[in-house]
Amino acid sequence: MSYFLPIEAIRLPFSLPAWLSERVLRLRRITGFVTVYGEEADWRTAFFARLWHVQRVVEVAQILVELDRSIDVRAVERLAWAHDLNRWPFAHNSERDRFDQVADIDAYFGPESGFTPAELKDLKGINAKDPARISEAARVVLLADIITGLVEDPLFAVIGLNVHPELIPEQVDDLVGYSLTDDDFYGECRELAEQFHQARAAVAAEFSKRVHTLFRDLIERFLKAHFQDGLPPDFDGIMAISRHLRATFMRKNVFPINNDMVCHARLLQEEVMPWYFDHCGGTTERLLEMDEYQFVAAVTGPGSRFRPEQFRPDLDIVAREKPRRPFIES
């Protein structure tokens, strides 16, 4: 897997209508864990594109299918690639209280998409994180999405945001089955964080390969701890772990940094989005066609009070301002 492929170099592994393939590639310039806008000033932002998150969900889903070969892997892959397409530029930092991803699915995936009513129901269940009344393939995708977030969020907080791994509660470590402070992982996380924050090596092939290898190692640790008997999983138990991670680490130590300090969520929510709808004739349909570069161009044109640099993520703020204990000092 590469975290820095240009859009034109990405090849999708399945057949979709051309317009839908374009929507998948659009995620290369849509916020994932951190805002992806601003590569021309800081190429580390490319590391966080939502497309790479979706690729990881696909990969984890494929691993889960190996635990139950009766599940249709092609149906799993199709749902996994499609499950996160209808996102606005800047995703959660712009959508909050303005956009319902689940309610939008029927409109977004129109008849030309080729998705059946059953698949649309599956996509709604995946995004609503509701395993009831969806297909086995969709349950695998939902599970893969949850597990990917469980592994990805603390790992990227440590490597990408420079939050010290010792801030991850011990109870979370016990629940997931490993700790980023263990000798097995601590040194690797530290070297990757140093590359990211000191050498600024987001697009180096070696860096990308090492992050992916570490992600796979952590996924394997999690699965070994929770999937000894294969599928079907204990959804309630896995979702409880996810909720605990969010409540004790992400909401307390990561979201205040990531959303407002790094990604300027308050600016987007309180100033930019209202201005966009009032002055640019914005609609949800248009936002679902735009990427972040197109959106910034629209809201920084003549007569606007906003500047492109206001939208770039501040990836060095933890070392500089120390809102939480930094992993790597500046």
C-alpha cells in the first residue's frame, strides 16, 4: 500500500460506473484523520487522505473474510470501497449538525450507480454502525471499519499528531490486546514520529511501508485477542471497546487538539460553512462533488474574507504549544 500515490496512478480493483470510480478517487483530497488540504506547503498532509483509510478498511475486511470463506468477498469489497464516499470536503469538521451521511445514501447512490436497494440498506447500516438487519457481507465491512478505527486512531494520534502514547489509558491497552508503550511497538512509533515531525517524511516510500507494516501488526494483535473462534464476532463487545477508546482517550486527549487546533474545525463550522451557503449558493449535492482544493478555491475567491493558508492543518502544534504531552520535542 502507498500513502502518497497521485490520483492518476491509483487503480481500483473492481468494476464500477465511471462516475462512481471518480468519487472513490475524490477521497484522495478529502479529510481522513487530519485535514488533507495544503500538500503544496506541507506534504505530510497527504498521509491523512480518506482514501487511505478506506483502503485500510478494505484490507481488514479481506482479512476477516478469511475467517469465514462462506462470505462473498466481492460483495464485501464493493461495500467497503463504497461505504465512505458521500463525505463533504473537510468531512466531520464541516459536516457536524449540517449533514446526515446515512440519510443521504439513497440520493447519493442513484440508479446509475448500479447499487441495489439491499446494498443501499447495507451501506446505511454500516454508516449507522447498526449490525442488525444487514447482510453478512455488510457486517464484515462494519466490523472492519470499527477495528480499523480502533487501531488507526491512537496510532495516528501518536505518529501524526505527536501525542505521547503514555496518554492512552491502560484499560484501553488491556481491551485491545496490546500497548503502544510495549517494547515491541514503542521504539517503532518513536522512530516514525521522529521521521514525521523532524524529517517531515510523510511521502517517503520507506516511511509509508513502515507505517503499513505496523498497522498490520497491530491488526493481527487485535484479531488474535478477540477472534480466536473466527466469525461471527461479538459486535456489542467490539463496539464497547471503540466507545471506551473514544471516551477515555480520543475525546479527552485527541479531539480537542485534532479538531480545533490542528484542523480548524471551529473556523469551518462557525464561519466558513455559513459563509459558503450564504455567498456561494452552496448545496449538499455540490459539496459531494467537490474536493478540498476546489472548496477552498470557492470560499477564498474575490470578496471573501478567508485565505487559503487558514485551511492548512497545523501538524506541529503539540510540540510547539504542548496542549498535551508531546511524544517528540521540537
